[in-house]
Amino acid sequence: MDNSAFFKIGYGLYLLTAREDGRDNGCIINTLQQLTDEPKRIGITVSKQNLTHDMVLRTGVFSVSALSEAAGFDVFRHFGFQSGRDAEKVAGYPGMERAANGLAYLAGPGVSALFSGRVFHTVDLGTHTLFLADATEAQVLSQTDTASYTYYQRHIKPKPAASGGWRCRVCGYVYHGETLPEGFICPLCKHGASAFEKLPSREENSAMKKYVCDICGYVYDEAAGDPDHGIAPGTKWEDVPEDYVCPLCGVGKDNFSEE
């Protein structure tokens, strides 16, 4: 089983919101699907570790803001890197409005669409629950494309300094520590420890080199690697497979020169 194959599945990024006993909460999820056209039915998958999961399970209603390529990193940090059990995440956050079902949702240029649903069936998936719902509202909020994980990694998340720690290959979240705790779950995308890769230390990074494609100018940085193509951070150029090709123009390793 090649676990890296699962990282090739396309995902979007969404802000899931719920309300219970007068309190709003939200979390970041990566699965929203249209299941049927007539009637309009949608499905979401939510980690059981999220407070929002429990609120949806008990109330049976939710709203989803589809985060767009214009979304800033603060949205992901605010709703994905902390728990609603410890922090008030919705009240006072700029841009929040109310959907027809009374739930908060995020409006503005950082959101492409709003969906609301009423759950009619749940499926226990172990670590997650699949909620099947009738769509009760749908709105286009902007013409900006919904952000994919790939776009988030390349254009939204800050580039981490290669100073040790562990980076999630799926969403780019960095855990700072020499050892990744057993059973660690990424607070942003909820993938497990197998999705993390070790980052080089400052000392290792200082010895890293860069290689430039002679054809298009793409730079392979040994410290950063090329995770999107299976090359982990810290991989020396001589250890990069001989069949590696430039991700921009497709030429082979023999067309790269040390910077």
C-alpha cells in the first residue's frame, strides 16, 4: 500500500459551521460532495475530534462556506488550529453572517459559495462521521475558484523555515518538535501521523544546496524537496531518483545545474 497515492486525491477546503444552545462553532473540513441532483443532496465527512462534529450530530443541521483562492491564512489558522472547546471561534470574527437556517457562515471575497443542509442519515466511519443531508440553501458568493489543497499549499500557507519539526504533506501544517507524538492528528486536515514528513534541522539546512533547471529556471531546493512529486524535504540532489523530471518543463536531471 503506497500511502502517498492518497495524497493525489483532489480535495477542497471548507468552513463547516453549526449552532447549539445559542452557541456557534466552526471547523475546517476537506470533503463536500453533491450526491444527487433531484432532490439536491450533499454529503460531508467530519472528524469526531471536532466539537462541530458533535453539534451537527445532535442538531442535524449545518452550513458550509466554500473557501476560495482569495481566502487568507488567518481563516485556516483561526478555525483549524484551535478547538471550539477552548476558544470562541465564531463570535466577533469578521465577515460572519447568518444563513436562512440561522447558522453563521463566512461571507466576503474569501468564500466562493454557501451551502446549508439538514441531515437525514449518518454513517459511522470510525474516526469520522459521514453526514448525508438534504440541501436547504445554496448561494454563489463570489466568482473566485474554490481553494484546493494544492492551491493552499502553494499560495496561501506561509512557507515554513526548515528548522526541524514535522510537516503534513497534505495541508502543510508544521508540528514543531523533534519527535511526532504517537497517534498525532493534524489539527487542520485531520490526517494521521503517516501523512507527516520530517523537516531538516537548521544545521542540516545550512548544508543544503539548490539546483536550477537550465531550460526554464525552476529551482530544486534540497531543504524543501518536491513533496508534490514524492521528494521529501531534505533530500539531497544525488538521492533524487534518476527519472525525476522538472515539474515545470519536464526535462530530466541532467538539465539541472548547481546554483
